[in-house]
Amino acid sequence: MGQPRALVVELGSSWKRWVRNRSPLELEEINERLLQLVDQFGKPHAHAGLGLRCLRENAFEFRISRDIRVVFLFLKPNRLHLMMTGNHNEVRAWLKQNL
């Protein structure tokens, strides 16, 4: 077994539009959780506290709070592509339109 590959985080084309609705405190929380995600993705027992959930094939979400979720795509072998952030209803609507 070699060294695990580091994950690369990319921003989707609409990411900036979605994050402008977030407060500085929420953005800070997203960044902190994203660091945890990069460290723990692929280790199922480790990411229980992130509220990580598979939405569709390679689409996942992690929770920032009860109302805020971040949707990303896992693109093999090592890329996390941030797509949007929103509440439950916004995530469902985005999934219908985009995936």
C-alpha cells in the first residue's frame, strides 16, 4: 500500500452564486468542515460527524448545520467538485435540474 492520494477541491461554475448567500460565519464553517472532509473522505467510520450522505452516483452532501448543506461531486480518482450550498429544498431542486 502506498501513500493515499491527496484530494483536490475544485469550485463548480455556479459555486460563487450559491455562497454569496452565506454569512462570513457560515463560510468559515464550510471551510472547516471541508478540511475535515478532505481528511476523512473514503473512511466511513470517520465521517459520521460530517453528516456525509450520498445523493446520487457520485453526488454527495455534507451538513454545516441543520439547515445548510454543501453538495459536491466526487470525480475519480481524487477530486471533490463543490457545486452548491443550500437548504434541503434547494438541494432537492438543484438535483432535479442538474443531475
